[in-house]
Amino acid sequence: MTSETAQAEATATRTAKLRDAISRARFVLFDFDGPVCRLFAGHSAERVAQDLVEWLERQGMRGLLTAEERVHPDPMVVLHAVNRRRPHSDLVAELEARFTQQELKAVVSAWPTAYADPVIRTWSAVGARLAITTNNSPQTASHYLADRGLTECFTPNIYGRTQDLHHLKPDPHCLNRALNALGAAPSTALMIGDAPSDLQAAQRAGVPFLGYARNERTEKLLRDAGAEDVVSSLETVLRILRGQL
């Protein structure tokens, strides 16, 4: 067997496995920032993280963060750090509300993930029931979906961050809420996410997982975390849904 033949067979096997996973899914749980859009494409996440740090400093709470956390580009890191050290506090509630406002500002400049809109519409049209399961605020996801004319594909199944930050993924809380609301057995659902925390939440909820990786770094993180099925473009999913692959 030549290397080209072996590669072709491996590709065919992966495609068949992916086709089976997609065809079996009666309920599809989408992470939001990544598989649906790049929320901070035009409203830098790094600037948002810095805004949260500066707000904490104005409250006299600079010492809650390590030096590394104060310069980290991911605002979720700041949120998690404060929650670990001041759980269930008014400080956490105010910080989370400030983060939500920054997310809502980011909606207007968010970039749709390539092929996400037709994938969502097609999956909904063929009878699957869809939900958003995200660490972003549900208001943010709702605003974005409304702007894209996608609300009817998900309403009312949008499950996001609450002030109980210990429920953020990799905790499966938002997935379990979606499954319960949909009346779905975990084995009949499919979670689409772009981070190891999405995979871990899906595993804990007993839901099959499909990774979306827009670059090699993301794919490596997902593979290293144990993801077996990963696509680099949602075009593959769309072609399967349309019977073209």
C-alpha cells in the first residue's frame, strides 16, 4: 500500500466517522466564542482584560492578582482569579457585570466564524434542536444571534455565564441545563467547541464532542486534551449536512 493510498483511506475513515457523529446528533450544543463567532475580533480581549485589572486597582484590590494575572490577555483569567479569592462576593458580581458590558460592546465588531451561519440554519432546518452553551454571558450570545438573524434557531436555549462562576466550563453545568431543557439524552447530542474546557465539559456531561480549530495551535490543544474528532473548517460540517461529503 502506498503512502498516498494509506492517507486517502485514513481521510475516508475520518470523514465516515464524522458523518456518523453528525447524522446521529438530534441536539447540537454550540460553544459561542469560536465556533459561532470571534467575539473579540474588533474589540481586543487584551484591552478588556486590562480594563478589568484597572477597575480592580481603583477598588484597591490590585493584590488579588498575581503579576502574571495582571498582564494576562484573557479576561476570563482575571475573572477566575478574583472568584477563587473572593467567591460569592459583591466584588465578583460587579466584576462579572463589568465584563458582560465589555462583551456586549464587542458584539458589534464580532466576526462570524466561516460557514457558521449556514451550518446553524441548515442543522435547524433538517430538524436538529440547537442550544448555546458558553462561558460568555447569555445576553452577549443573544444580542449577536439577533444581529445575525439566527435567534429562531436557538430560542430559548441559550445557556451562559451566571454569577456562580464555579459553574463555568469545564464544569458541565451549562450543558446539563441545555440537555434538561431540551429533554435530550446526552448520547443523542453533540457538543461543538474550540477549547479543552469544552471537551472536558462534554465528557463530564456524557455528550459526544466535535472540536473546531481555526488554527494549528488550537488543534494541538484539542488533540492533546484527547479530542478525536476535530475540523479546521465548518465547511466540512456543512457539506455533510447537505449530503455533499
